[in-house]
Amino acid sequence: MDVNDVKTETEPMINIRDLSIRCGCCETYQTLSSYAPGDGYNVYTYECENDTCRPEQTRTLVEVPVVLDLFAQRHPESGCDGGCGTGG
Ligand SMILES: [Zn+2]
């Protein structure tokens, strides 16, 4: 077994798109509405897209450590502005 050339051991990373964010109020899935790179943490904002909830009251902020944020590393400039809904 030659494990030398195989990838070095890394921590499992977090892909924000693998997460499902549901609203505790209306129980529907929330949609990623914005992304803000932060100091140590990237902040993803999710909002309900329905008429049941007011986004300003039910939005969810998900903070992902930068070093574990696989999605941000794939989209370093975050220029997608939520437009990355297709593909991955
Ligand atoms: Zn809701």
C-alpha cells in the first residue's frame, strides 16, 4: 500500500449546499439569499420565500469557519450573489 502520494489527511469540510435550512416558523426550506465573508467565519443568510414569514423576522444566519468552508473556496470571489442556484 502506497499511501504517500495519496492526499494528506485533512479535516472533513463543510459544503453549505449540502445543508438544508428549514424555518422553525413555517417549516419550509429557506433559500440562501446572501453570503458575507467574515473574519474567521463566512456568514450565509437564509430566508423564507413565501408569504407566511417576514424575512427580517425569520431569516437564519449560518456561520461556517472559513477553513472548513468548501463552498466559499470553490467560489472565492462570491461573485455569484445567489445566482449559483444551478450546478454546484
Ligand atoms: Zn418561515
